[in-house]
Amino acid sequence: MKKTDYLLLRFGEVTLKGRNRARFEKAAVEHVRALLRPYPDAKIRREFGRIYVDPGSGSAEELIPVLQNVFGMTSLSPVRAVRPELDEIVKAAEELVEAMELTRETTFKTNVRRVWKDFPHSSQETNPLVASPLLKKFPLLKVDMHDPELELRVEIRDQAAYVFGEVIPGPGGFPLGTNGKALLLLSGGIDSPVAGWSSLRRGLEVECIHFHSYPFTSEQAKEKVIDLARVLAGYAGKVRLHIVPFTEVQTSFTRMGQDNLMITLMRRAMLRIATKVAEREKALALVTGESLGQVASQTLPSMNVIERATELPILRPLVMTDKEEIIRISRRIGTYDISVLPYEDCCTLFVPKSPTTNPNLRIVGKVEATTPNLTRLIEEAAANTETIELYAGDTRSPGAVSVNEDWF
Ligand code: ATP
Ligand code: MG
């Protein structure tokens, strides 16, 4: 494969227009820089609401899967940059078609945009000047103005002309961190890491909180959650994980003899602790991996009683998503294989035979009010969290995630 000069990253209209533009652009550039940390001689240039990456001594092909994780980016293209002269543009276009090694008839059109008005031909005049020599040289090319397989684009600017054909979809969403900070309740399951990735993609800065009931849950269960947070850090550049000692809160409930309310009580305690940590870390929302109807605690009556334990908004990115779809995303983002490891989560351990799907808020409130020292135990758990920082590049880089698969 021939060397490509640049990778061109495009961003959504909403993202890079309007009042937030400067902030969004800066966040996008910072994210690109974080993802390119393992490639120190790659160079980043920002221009007209786009980002150009010069792969330096590495290859563009190698960088494509890395850069496909830039949130807010709608698409990216490998581009050839040449002097803004007609001969040079035609030559680059010919090389591009040659590299495709056509073996069957392929429809195409050219799409020229002249931004630099001193270029001697208008956009319309330039189209046939590029297309004719291509048609002559490659008999398998056929013009199709409406739905071509190859749209060969040329952008003529004063510094350079850019020639490209391939448009690779990006993840979309918003540049990382531009929508504020949220605290993700990260369990060892399949759902919450996917909810975390969805939040990152939507422009949230994500910190994670995990409730751990040592010695009822093992050291491996904790390591598993650290591994999951590390995968998220691969997408975000950096992630902080707060690990909460939850054993005492949990055992205080088991003594109350309200087995079928166990999950409801535990979830409400988790939300209370998470709210305290969120306030400390200045996060403005909680995120969970809940999906409507999936388990007893995720029925509408359960969610209703559980979420009254906090005043913070609870974001549930997966609330309307089917399990198969969640699994599909978790495979793509590289969390599935970790999530299915068999270590017990604190909730699975204490799950009663028949958890209620319709808890009564008044009764739940009464049980909480009579649980000895509950307020103090919750405060202590929040105060005694252990915080770990995880960085991109700690493990292999994450796989490319393309939004082209209509997930949502
Ligand atoms: P997941 O696959 O994310 O564990 P789940 O389908 O197993 O979800 P539950 O176990 O009922 O569902 O948990 C619902 C949500 O509560 C999780 O998605 C997660 O956000 C949060 N949660 C559950 N257990 C914990 C925990 N030990 N630490 C932090 N958050 C938790
Ligand atoms: Mg779970």
C-alpha cells in the first residue's frame, strides 16, 4: 500500500459550529493527542473545524483504528496532499485509483471543491479535467453522478490540494468531556461498562465507582472491575475508579430479615454513597447500566423506589436497549471477555430467592430507619473509598468502534 500523507478527521455540524466551537475543538484535539500518545512523532494540525494527523514515521493504516475512537468525529479519510496544481492533482487521483487494483467495473464521480479562489479553474471546470484522464487510463471506471461506488474528492486550498476517496465512519457523539462529568456505577457485569462507553461517546467525563464486599467478594472480583475501568481508560485517556468498602452496609441489611427487599435496600445505599462521592468529585449525574425489565430491580416500580434515594439525575444509557445489542457493543469495545469472567459481584451473592419486583417505598423507608447506624455506615463507606487512576496504553489499545452499525 502506498504511503498516505494525512488522516483527515471530520466533526459533526452541531459539534463544530456555534458558541461552543472553540471549546469542542480543543477537547477533540486533546482527545486525539491522548490516543496518539503511543505514537510520539505523529503530528496534529487543526484547520477549518477539522483535524489533520500526519502519521510521521508510522503508517496511516496503523493509526486508523486508533483514531476511529475520537468521540464527536463523524468520519475520517486517508488523504493525499499535493501542490495545488492540476497535474499534481490528476497524478494523485490516478495513484489513488491504481491502489484500488480494480478487477471489475466500478462506478465513480469526482467531487472538486475549490476553496482557494486563485486556482485557475472553477470547481465545475476542474471536475472533467480530473475525471477525463482517469476514464482514459482506467477502462473499468464508469461515471455515475447519483450513486457512485467511488466518490473521488478533491479539495483545493492555497497551501495544498487534498485528494481522497475513502470515508471511514467515526463514533459520532460529542468531543470527550464537553458535556460535564458523571459518576458511573461500575459492576463486574456486561451492562455497566457499555453504559460507561456510551457516556464517554456522548461527551461525558466519566469517573467510576464500584462497591466491593470483601471477603464475601474476592480480590479477583475487584481486579476484574479494575480491568474493565482500564478498558474504558483506553477510550478516555484516563479514568478514575473509586472502590467502596460495602461489607458493613450490606451485612447491616442482612440482619433486618427483609430478604425480598435486600436488592432494593442495597441499591438505595449504593446511590446514597455514590451521591456523596459525586458531590466530592463535582460530578453532576450518576450513570448505571440498568435496562428496563432485565431483572427484578429494573422493573419500573423498582426503579421508582430505588431512584428516590438520590437527588442527582440518574442517566441510564441502556434503558431501552435489548441484551443482545448490549452484548454486541460490549464485544466491540473489548469489555465482554472480562465481564463474563465468573467472579461474584456483591449483589449476586446476596440475591434472595424471590426479590420483589414491586417494592413499597413506605416499608423500605421504615426498614432503613430501623437499620442500626445506617447513616453512619453510609458516611464511613463514602469516606473510606480507595481511588485508583488508570491510563490509556496500560494494556493493548482498544479496538475501533464504528457507529455505522446502527446500534442506537
Ligand atoms: P451489570 O451487567 O452492569 O452488572 P446487571 O444487569 O447485572 O448490570 P444489576 O446487577 O441489577 O444489573 O445492576 C444494575 C446496575 O447497578 C449496574 O448496571 C451498575 O450500574 C450498578 N451496580 C450493580 N452492582 C454494582 C456494584 N457492585 N458496584 C457498582 N455498581 C453496581
Ligand atoms: Mg450486575
